[in-house]
Amino acid sequence: MAYLIEFAESVKKQMAGLTARQRSLVLEAIEKQLVHQPLTETRNRKPLRPNPVAPWELRVRELRVFYEIAADQPDTVRILAVGRKKGNKVMIEGQEMEL
């Protein structure tokens, strides 16, 4: 089953803050990793402990894509945030996030 990908409004602003190469990498990884079996844990995809951002994380080099499966639409992956990992901190729109 192929999942639909839906982006939160805030993700557009977050993606605009990335370089063209980073945007390309993120979109390519989303299409490759999340269209089929987004809830299968892999080397680059993992469930997170409860946090205010999202239940799942996709790792794309130093970037992180935070997503969930929509409760009201079980065939839809919602991209909730895109951030940059620096050391042990995740920065989303210039704000450090606790995960």
C-alpha cells in the first residue's frame, strides 16, 4: 500500500530555510522512505519517545524529518517538522527542540 504524503504549513517555512541541495535530499528521502512502510523501523527511521514534535523521525544526513501517520486518514503520512541536528541538539526554525 502506498501512503500519501501531506506537509504541515510550518514545513514550507522550514524547507525554505534549507539549501536547494538539502531540500532535494529531504524530498528524495521522504519519497523513498515514507511512501511504503513508514512505520517500519530502519537504520534511518525510528519511533521517538513521547515528545511535543512527532512520534517518528527520518534521518537524512544532518537533517531530521519528523512525521506521524494521520489518525483520521491511516493511509496518509503527515510531515510535521524538518530540522537540523547539531551535536545532541535539534534545531527547528532556529529554536532548539527537546526530543
